[in-house]
Amino acid sequence: MALPASSRTVRWLLWLAGSVSLALGLIGVVLPGLPTTPFILLTAACYAKASPRLHGWLVNHRFLGPMVRDWEAHRSLTRRNKTVAQVSMVVMVGLSAWGLRDRPVVLAIVLIAALIGVLVVARIPTRDR
């Protein structure tokens, strides 16, 4: 029977993925069109498996912690959060589409990616406040 990948290697890869995701999420705070929340939630998932210490830091972080704690407690979004996420995506993609109107292949890729994003958010369970 083959041995599974060493847990040290897996933890290192999860730490790396979580750290890259954290960087993208932080860039998304200041860069319109790059989402923050999905990257931070991915960071939390990776850090939970890679390092309880880093996961604890993220959960207790002053600004990032509330969204992670809310997701881990409920695994759902409020109607307001879903609406804000979807409207933000549509507005940003609309602006991008306007700028890409002369590049139909790139425009199609952006529109397909946006549709996937909107559908993913729509599939997340909705809860009352």
C-alpha cells in the first residue's frame, strides 16, 4: 500500500495556498473587481488544516475575523450580503465588459467567469439576519 503524502508537505502546501489567498484577499480590499471575502475564507480553510495558530490569528483578527467567524458559525450568507456581492460583481463586470467590447474572446471569458461567480453566490444557503 502506498504511503500518503507526508503531512508536513501537505501542511506546507496548505500554508502556501492560504498565504497566497490572504495576499490576494488583502489586495482585493483596495483593488476594485478583486473579491476579498472568498480569498479570506479560502485562507481560513487552508490555515485550519495547516496551522491552528495561524487559523486562530485569522479568526481573532480585528477586521478579517468577523467574516471568518460568521462563515464558520453559519455556513450561509444573509440576503443582504448575497445581494451586495452579486450586484458588485455585475457592476464591475459591466464596467469591464464596456472596456473589452472590442475584444470578443476576452469579453466572453469575463462574462462566463462572472456568470459562474453569480451562480456560486446564488447557491450558497441564505439565512435570516
